[in-house]
Amino acid sequence: MKYQSGNLVGQTLGKCTLEKLIGQGGMGAVYLARQTRPARYVAVKVLQPNIAMDSQMYQAFLARFRREADVIARLEHVNIMPIYEYGEQDGLAYLVMPHLTGGSLRDVLSKRGALSLPEVVTYAQQAASALDYAHAQGVIHRDLKPANFLLHADGRLILADFGIARIIADTTTGSTLTGTGTLLGTPEYMAPEMIRGETIDYRADIYELGIVLFQMLSGRLPFTGTTPYAVAYQHVQDPLPPLHTIQPGLPRNVDIVIQKATAKQREARYSTAQALAEALSNASKGNFSTVQADPQDNIPTILSPTNPEAQAEKPVSSNRPQVQQENPSQTPVTPPPVSVTPPPTSATPPVLDYSSTTSSHTPYPVSPTPPPPPVQDLQRSSARSTATFKPSWFVFLGILLVILLIIGGVLIGLQLNKGTVVTTTSPTTASSTPAVQTTSPSTGAPTATPAATSSTGYAPTTTTSPSQATVPVGAQLYTASAPGQNCDKNGGTWEDYNNVKVTCQGSQTLLQNTAQSASLQGSFLTQIPGQTYPANYVVQVQFQQDKQSSSDFGIYFRNQPGGNQQGVYTFLVHPDGTWNVYVYDNYTGAPTKLTGGTLGDAHAQMTLAVVVNGQQFSFYANGKQLGTVNDKTYSSGTAGIALDQGGTVTASHFVLSTPSQ
């Protein structure tokens, strides 16, 4: 006789008589049953794959059941549901387990909503102990959810249904056994790699445990939808909503732990369930220093929003460099004013020393017209001439002196404006478009600005456009030919972030992101010698992406200081030639897109610039304005260079200036 699934009350399987249906899901039904030997009440789970019982696929399922049940039955842990026996009868596969009367975590959540943080920490520690033990035995749960967390009468958390999803799965055919077009598992908790059909390992359990912890702490699921596929898509695409926006009373560090546990890329998650539980416990005590400690995960990442499959993968991370920054509440110190005194009038311009490690230098501005004649000296000379010479000699000498002054002024003007193309010498034209003296990236000495050179303070490319003069820069604060720690020779302090590989190449720096998961790396200019870091600035960097590289790169700005912070803005160029600007949550690292558009060839040499002025940010590429956005998330912070996983880029001509008024 073959029993009909779902109608088994009163039937006997092995030594157990099924008395009551107490639970049913996509992978089977659970019955309260009376076992005859030994005499006791038990729970009997009957597996119910949605396939014909007389099919060849069902026979393959039974063969898998025998293999996997042997493995599951060997699990002996205080927080894992034991298997009393298992068997097959008339084509039905069943497992016999203890009957627990404490209900499930799902029942608790439905009655109480969010649980207290100490309760969640306790449950997390017990669940982690069970998971790590099972993982060490080569067993993956694959379907963690509150319904599978049962409560013993003594208060223990008992994890049930270990390996049931694996038993149901038919890897020999590559199709699911839960029905055509049906996801295998529970979409509200599934790890992204499960949804994408990738090979599953123990880190899928860590993700699903993170989702369960989120639900316990918030009283709600992170993702919901009208169809299972709508929910599953969010696990692949969307970052978890920040916990502190749902439960403001929770410590912000708890958010960081949950975000790391549920990273879209498994490499970015905790390496063990116990590491997750310990981090959560530390976060609950306000101890951030070990929140992200993980022996097999060196530095947590800022999540970088590159591809549509992994919006929350990239952040970034989270143990950001200790960036020295002034208190945002303090008024930024105005940088020293630029001297308006012209340089000496010798035939050779002075070479300024930019190699000092104690202070920065601002090059002299070049006047578009010759300096005015020394009026006071003329008056004194005239007085002396009147007392000594006759009027005829006075007139002659006066005319001669005027001629000499005119010639000298012309020579001075030609020397100071050497190399600058001026279309007209009229004072009106010269004053409306003043030339800007640049600083040589290799020597630090003032050099002349070619006709097509940007007013940004350097020549971004060998061939430039007149539109580059549109970047609104004021006084130059700092420049580095080769940015990055150990490469900058002008005295700036840099923090190379998240293990980026930096190679100094003379007047440029090669940066390589060798991370194994999608994560941003880079380098921050954290201190300017002799100056206070301003809240408002213009940052410009010249980039050349390697031909073999295909990753995001760009500029960090207003990076937040301290080990607990993850907040930063990024202006990123994507491999497809588009660009986007993101702001990262200061506690979770979750990115929010602010603006974006199309740029062009991501492998062409380009100079990127960001004008940071109050709540308004403007973005430029090769002097052309791409867009503007207003955002008030962060009012100050440092600037740097950003590079995503697998990227290789050359950076040079790093210039920090004040915005023009």
C-alpha cells in the first residue's frame, strides 16, 4: 500500500502510530506519534518531495535519503535535534525525533515581535555552536529559519531539520525536487548563492543565521514581496535595511555585525558561526574593537555598489583607517592667503623648494599684465633732478626713464607669461581670464600653463580641452605627483586603506586591489602639512586604468574618521563607462546612490574632480561637468583614491584646492 501524503493520521510507520498533524512545509509534514518501543510520544517527519512516487527521480530521492540520513543521525550535539530512527515504508521516507513541547522560535516571534538583545545573543551563541559542530562534520543545514529553531523544555535552542534540504535536492539531474519553477528552500532566508544556483558551502548557513538574527532583533523580515521570486531577487540585489532605523535603541555596532554576516559575497562574511556570535556579543557590550574580529577575515570591507547583482557587496567596509580630522563643529581654519607680490624679475624664474616635509607651498599667481611702474621712486627721482639739473636735461632724462620703464615692463611681462597664449593684450581680456601658474608634478617647481591647460592647477592630459577651465578652483592647498603612503614626497600623511597594493613609480602611483571579494580599497590623504583639513575643497586626480583591468575606480571624499565609522562619499567610474556617486551609511556601510550618468571609455586617461562645497557636490571629468547633487549626510571629511576588486589603476597629479568663491 502507498499512503497519500497529507492524509497519514492513523497510519503506522515503523513503530510509530501517527496521531496528529502538527506542522507542514514545503519539504514535508510533521506528525505527533506514539512510539511503541520504547513507549513515548515522538515527532515523525515524513519527507514529501513534489514528484511522482513511482518515477525514476523518486527512486533517486530515496537513495539520497538513505545516504544523508546516516550522516544526520550521527550528529550528537546538545543544540541539535537528535534522530531516533529513520526508514522507508511503502515509498515514504520518514525520520523519528523527540517531541519538544516548547514550540518554535517562529511562535515566539509571532507573539512578541522583536526580542531583547541579551536574548538574541544567547540564542545566537547556541545556534552558532550547533552550526560549527555540524559544519565540522561536513553537514550544511541549508534552510535556517525560525520554524526550524525549536525550544526545549529547559530553555535550550534546538536546531532541527539538518540536511533536509540536501536530501530533497537532486544534484544528479540539476533540478529541484520541490516542483518545476519552485525555489528549493525558504526565499525569505535564502543566501544569494543559493538563488543564483551556485555551489553551496557552510557560509550559506551563516547568511541565513544573519537573516534570522535580523528578524529576532527587529521583529520583521528584511525582505518581503508578493512572490517568492520577488523576495529572492532582493536577497541578490538589495542591501539589508539598517537595523537602527527600525530599532533605534539598538547599538549601532550590532548593525555592522548583521551586515557583515549577510554580505552578498560569501567571502566577506564571518568565517565561522561562532565568530558571528562573538562579534554580536561584543557589539551588545559596546566593544567595537572585536566586533569584526575574524581570524580568517583580515579587514572587513566597505561595500561597493558595482554590479546589479551585488549592491550591498561593496562597503566597504567597515574598519576604516583612523583618519585624523578636525571636529566638524569647529570652524575650519582658513589656509594662509596667497601672496600677490610678483616674483623677482630676473630672466630665470625662481625655483621653489617643494620637497619640504614640514610645510606646503602655494605657487605665486602670475599677473596677466606687467607690474605697475614704481610711482613713489619716480617722484623722488624727479625731486633730486630738479635740484641738480637744468629743465632741458630734466625733460630728456624723464623721457629716457619712461622709455626704459616701458621696455623693462614688457620684458618682465614676457618672462612671467612665457608659454601662455594670449589672444589679445587688452586689459579687459586679461583680467576676465587670468592665467594660473601650475606646479610640475615631478619637480614641484612652478611651470607655465599651456594654452589648453586647465585652471585646476595642472595639465591633466597631453591633449586637453579649453572646457577644462570650468572646474572652479581657488587657492591650491596641496599637491602630490605620486599619491599614497611612501610615494608622496611633499609631506602629506596618507593612509593606504584595506590592504591596497601600492607601487611607487616616480611621478605616479600604481594601485592594485587584490581582494578576493568585491570590496573597495584605496588611499586617503589624511593630513596636510602645516594646515587644517578644510571641510570644503576641490580634489582632482589623474587616472589611467590598466588595459587588463575592468573595475570601478575614482575618488573618495568626506571620509569619516575613527574605527567605528564607515561613512564616506565615492565618485566612481564603472567598467561600462558610466559613473555614479554613492554615500555610505556611517554605521552599516550600506551604499545609497545619489546621482550618475554616462562618461565614456573607462580605459582612457582621464582627470576626475569633485568640488565639495557645503551640501553641494559637483563632478567633473577632463574639465567637463558631469553633474551636481546636494546631500547633507556628512559635513566634513578627508579625500582619497578608491579602487574596486581586481582593479589596477595609475594615479597621479593629486591636487587639493579651495573652491573658487
